Amino acid sequence: MKVGIVGCAGRMGRMLVAETAKTEGCEIGGGTDLPGSPFVGKDIALLAGLEECGITVISDPVELFATVDAVIDFTAPAATMKHAAIAARAGKILVIGTTGLSTDQKAELAEFAEKTTIVFAPNMSVGVNLAFALVEKVAAILDKDTADIEIVEMHHKHKVDAPSGTALGLGEAAARGRGVDLETVSVRSRDGFTGARENGSIGFATLRGGDVIGEHTVVFACEGERIEITHKASSREVFAKGAVRAAKWAEGKGPGLYAMRDVLGL
Ligand code: NAD
């Protein structure tokens, strides 16, 4: 399977190139980055710390989609929407790890997925996806009068969206467990005189700093005890591994919008 990486000069892009190269049944089909990027025209394998492979980074995604079987996208929301439109037209597999998509963008993604296979996951790690399943289960057992749910996350200082896509994913899992809509119960931040905590709300707290790859804790605070489900990523490799696994899994699947839980059979 020929895999293309859009945004291949980014932190995740480079990891994805390296992971694709070492995955059996996959080969690097090419990569893009923003027009004007100093990395366009450079050998894609050299960027990822591998030996030169003779494929240079280009800036035209249409050209990339035409020559590969699947594309992996860890870029930015506006770029991802453009890539999804191209994937739908070309009928190519698209694996999306980009976070920070708006509700409207997610709805548009579902429309593109009527024409092609899209796997979209705010977090591609196996561990986090297990945490999603556990959180849903605990939230289904502990109702809103028994436990207050709070989600705390920390990431490196370069991250541009908050709360993280994973924190929101954990919130959605908790809301699903309780049979409520996250949009209507979430409290994204608190400042000043906020009044007492509203029963049934799901709170978020965001920390940013240093080189933290990603840490998330879901707290179920009860009377007299507390349950915490924590996931800590110590390498970006786990996300790259999950994304390449998703691309391989998607081969031969019909059009549709899939999640990591489909890929992992959870
Ligand atoms: P980064 O800024 O290091 O990399 C993004 C790359 O995309 C850059 O090289 C940038 O030039 C490129 N890019 C932007 N627009 C483009 C376009 N139109 N065409 C081609 N390239 C374009 O960021 P990063 O740390 O690699 O993270 C990227 C995204 O992935 C973020 O949204 C982040 O939150 C998300 N992420 C998701 C997971 C997951 O498991 N789903 C894990 C880590 C990061």
C-alpha cells in the first residue's frame, strides 16, 4: 500500500514517514507541506532521519492523492478540510489525526465520508482508546448525583488548540456513558466568581508547558472517594503507529466515517 503524508515536515509528519517506512505492506508514496516551506523539494526520508529515498516533498495535494492509495493527515483544521474534499473526489482513503475541528467541520467530514473511507480520531494511541472505553463504562455506572466528572490535560507549549481533541473525546465518552450531550453539559474553563459546581456538568482544565507529549486524567469525584483514569504518552510514536495501522485497516472498507474504536475492534 502506497501511503502519502500531508504536512510531512511537521512533528507528527516526520514520525509518520518513519513509521510508514518500517511497516510491512506499506511504502512511502510521497508527502506535501505548505507552499513556501523550506522543506518542499527536500528528500522526504531525509526529513524523517532515514536514508535518502529519492522522493521529494511537494506542495500540491491533488498530485499526491493521485499517486497513492491512502493519505495520512496530521496538519491543521482548514488544511484537513481541503484534503478531505480531494480524498472524496479521488476516492482515496484518508486517515485524519488533526484536532481542533469545529462542529460544522466535523459535519462536513461526514458528508465527504459518504464518498470515501475516512478514519478520524483525535487520538490514535491504543491506550487512549482503551481509556475512552473505560471512561464510558464508569460514567454509565456512576450517575450525576454520585460522581462529578472533571477532565485535566497537559500538553507541550506549542499546542494551539484547547481543550485537546483527546480531552474532548474523553468528555464525549463520559457523556455517552451518561446518555447526555457533551455540548450541553461541558464547562470548558472557570474564572472569577463562578458559583457552585452545577450538578451533572463535565468540567475541563487545560495545562500547557515544556515538551509534554500528552497527559489526560478523567476524575470521577464522589463523596468520600475518587476514581481517576489517567493516560500518559511518552512518545509520539504511539500516534504514528495507530495512524498507519488505521490506513492498513481501511483498505477495502467501503465509504464511511470510522473511528479508532472501529480499527481496534473495541
Ligand atoms: P506541526 O505544527 O509540527 O505540524 C503540522 C504540519 O502541517 C506543518 O509542517 C505544517 O507546515 C503542515 N501544514 C499545515 N497546513 C498544511 C497544508 N495546507 N498542506 C500541507 N501541509 C500543511 O504539528 P503537530 O504537532 O505535528 O500536530 C499536527 C496536528 O496533529 C495537530 O492538530 C495535533 O493536535 C494533532 N495530533 C493528533 C494526534 C492524534 O493521535 N490524533 C497526535 C498528535 C498530534
